[in-house]
Amino acid sequence: MNGEELQEHARARVQELPGADLEHPFGPDWDVFKVRGKVFMLMTEVTGQPIVIVKADPEDGEALREEYDDITPGYHMNKEHWLTLHPGGTLQKSLVEDLVTESYLLVVENLPRAKRPVDPAVFGRTGR
């Protein structure tokens, strides 16, 4: 998947997530996606290629970085809790969508119940 497709798939998934908003607090070169004011995904090309940065459970993130060459620690983010998805050949659309959804849910889980746009225990989690 090339960089344009990577960002296109991530952006399309965000559009399906309740309460997700796009902001540009770091300028026009950074698309920052938030739910109830909390960041769950960033996209940029400042590295010279289109990348997507998502939040991940530290254990899941470690396993993903070991399995995929196109997944590295989060660019300019906490390396334990964030992943960078790079264009290349190994990432499938379904994995990108799952990682965006998981990032969103990790943020939603930490919101006060009254502010949650979805129930993170059941939204988008199939087969668990």
C-alpha cells in the first residue's frame, strides 16, 4: 500500500467513528484526529513520506513492531504507547482500520463515562 492509500484508509475509518474531529493545532502539515478533545491519530508527510501515527497498547505495539517492518515507534510521540504506520508492502487495509479503531477505543476508555461517544467494551470489537 502506498502512502496515499495508507492515509486514505485511515481517514475513511475515522469518518465512521462517532465523535471524531479533525484539527490542525500543529499547523497545516499535521492532521490531528481527536475524540472529545483527546488525540487518537495523527497524519503528516513531514518525514518525507505519508505516515499515520496511532495509539496502541504497549504489549500489542511491541508485537506489531516485531511482526511488521512498516510499523515503528511513534514519530515524535511516546515510543511505548504510539506507533507509526509507514507506506510499503506489508500493511493490509483491514489492519490499518483495526489499528485506527483500537487507537480510538484506547482514548475513549479513558474518558469519563458521560463523555464517551460509544461504549468501548462493545464498539468495533469483534471476535473478542
